Amino acid sequence: MLTLACAVVAAGAVSGAVAALGGGGADTARPTATASPVVPLPAVPTSAPAAPSPTRAAPRPVRPSTAASKPPAAPAPAWAAISAALYRSPDSQVLDWIRAHPDDPRRPVIERRIADRPTAVWFTEYDPGAITARVRAVTSAAAAQGRAPVLVPYAIPGRDCGGASQGGAPDLAAYDTWMGNFAAGLGRSPVIVVLEPDAIAQSDCLSEGERAARFASLARAGRAVHAADARARVYFDAGHSGWRDAGEMAALLRAAGAATSGDGIFTNVSNFHATADEVAYARRVLKALGGPARLGAVIDTSRNGRGAPPDGQWCDPAGRALGRAPTTRTGEARIDAYLWVKLPGESDGCRGEAGSFTPDYAYDLAR
């Protein structure tokens, strides 16, 4: 039985959870959405209040000036791979646990091997009035450190095909607006955007027309990110090596604009497949996809240290381990980064409540 990618359970503001996918498999829990890195979140999040409207100062009258006009801005730099160190947000469930349990004997291992690593920041709420400020809080903090954050927008309509992770924007027009507001918070520094896990690989539940409309919206999302931040890199959903054939996946990606509106693909989000398998799979997909030679792949290595369970288990399977540490220096052609998109230690729903940080599970992965 193939183990497919996973989806999120909605619990107020959507947090991590479990959902079964079509095609003969199930998947794992998505990480808890992280809001501003300034305000800590509870271990089991509730609906977050909307961010207050920014206060605008009254405009000053424009005074005529005889000074020479400013020269036009320099054109955006040519495409370059992100080489900056990755950003670790100070706001996460594992860090909340570390701070609350200074004397726990598991703490040193969990802190050193998980809490000190950079992980992705998820945005799962449809909150068009607040999303710009939430994204900007992360990107500005990362830019101040000279680091690149990994951001996961996860609000596509029909998310998880109506399963346990259902939610997102009410329709694609609303999603386009939300993504435009998301992009407005990016700034001008390097950013990695992992665009809508499962939105392409898990699209069989949609009609042909619905799928085409979703794919067009994803292409618009990629273009919106690039228009807002020329240094951002956008990666499109390619499932994982145990799911679809590379040629089939490439055809879906091509239809979604991955070769023209993105910078490559991502694989293995929240899954367990070995890095070597994912590298080989990603290269096959990229070859079949075509497009510019600069297209690359990022791979979620958060829990794949021992590969996928042989029996296809997906819910906090025993015997798994942390994978390669997050880095943009992989030493592998066309592999742009190893990332921890899934937050290690957040349960799929078997070792603890879905989406919650579970120290026993984290310790087993880390030791």
C-alpha cells in the first residue's frame, strides 16, 4: 500500500491533524500553523484573533522641490539559488515545551536535535485581513538575521478533498486575494515558499474543470510571490516517491504552471521516504517536466532518517528517525535544499493529539 502525503485537521485555527487520501493510502499530520514569531501560540491552538488594522499617519503635504529626481530603481537581480542560512522561528510548540520543562530528562536531546533546527512556518488560516502582517513578522525577523525563512501557505479551497483537513479560502477568487496579501508580506529578502502541500498530487477528487481552475490559481500564486519579492523561490507540490509516477506527476505540474510560474518542486512533505529515493524521484520529475535548467527541488527530510515503514504505516510509525539537517547546501545537482517542513515531534494523531507536540515521540525520533 502506498503511503501518500498528509493533510491537516481543522481545529479552530487549523492545526496539525490526520486525513486519509484517495488512491490507496493515508497520510500524516500537518504542522501547527505558526503566526507572528513575536506572540507565542498555545500547544493546542484556538482561533487566532484578527490582526489589528495598522494605524496610518496623516499624509504630509508634498512640497515642490528643485532637487534632481531620484534615478530609477535598479532592475531585479538575475535568478540565483538561495544560499543563505535558514531561519529558525522563535515561536513553535517544541520551544514552548522546552521553556516549560527545564528539568525534563528528555529536554537536552530534544532541544539540541529538534528545537535548535530551522523548520517551516505554516499559514493555514484564511485570514485576508491579517495574513500580510503575519507573514511580514516572520520575513522581517529573518531578514534582520540575514537568514531565509521557509513559508508554507496552506489555504487552497477544497483542501484535503474535504477530508479531516478541509478548510481554506471559500473560493478561488478569495484565495487569489489571500495569496496576494500573503505575497505583500514577503519583503525583498530570500524566502522559500512551499506552495500548498497536496494541492497538485492530491487533486483526483476534483472534476476536470475544478482541477484546471485550481491549477490556474496556483500559477497565479507563484507569479504573485515573484512579483512581490524577486528573491523568493516558489516550489510546487510533487507528492513523493511512493505516490505517483514521475511522468504523470510532471504532467500535472506542467498544467499547474510549475515550470513557468515556479522555481521547482517539493517532495516528501510530512512523509518518511528516504532522501536518496526522493533525490532520484525529484530528478526524474524535473527531467520530465522540462522548463528552465534552473528549476530545482526541495525535500522534506524531517522524519526520513530510516526511510518509510515497510508496512505502509503513516500515523506516528515506530522506528523512524530524524533525517538530514535542514540546509541549502546539499551537494546534489538540482536539489536546492533539505528542509524540515513537517515539525518533528508533532503527532499524526496516534502518539498524541493530532498536531500537538508530543515529547515521547520527539525523543524517539531524536535519540
